[in-house]
Amino acid sequence: MLKIKDNVDLKELEKYKFKPVNYINQRIHKFVTIMADKEINSITIGEDRVLHYNQMSVHNELDNVLYDLIKDGLVEKVDD
């Protein structure tokens, strides 16, 4: 699975258009792509810093922001 590195300040995600969201009893960061007023895919980063990807579309593509996070060295691969 992919995870944001521990040494990365989560505020830095805002320059990638992630928005902090209060969700139930935790704070998450979420990136959403919207098409025709519908959320078609989203990347959520929880308090555990793990990236959760949800795609509700017929398009089998990852959003470019995921590649940007990897390219800029903010993401690491961890075992389950």
C-alpha cells in the first residue's frame, strides 16, 4: 500500500489541491475530481497517512496528483 512519509507535513498536501476535512472523529485530507457535478474519483489520506483511492467512473485512470506525489518523493510503499 502507499503512504505519505512520516516526515512530510500534511499541510504541504494543500499545494496538490488536497483539502483538510473533519470526518466523524478524525481529520482527513481529500482530493476530489468532479465531472458533471458528480464525484468521479477521490484520494483520501487518513490519520494513518495511508492513501485510499476510490474511483466511481468508467475511466480506469489514476489521477495525475498521485503521480505528482510519488515523483516529488512524498509517498512510500509499505507492507500491509
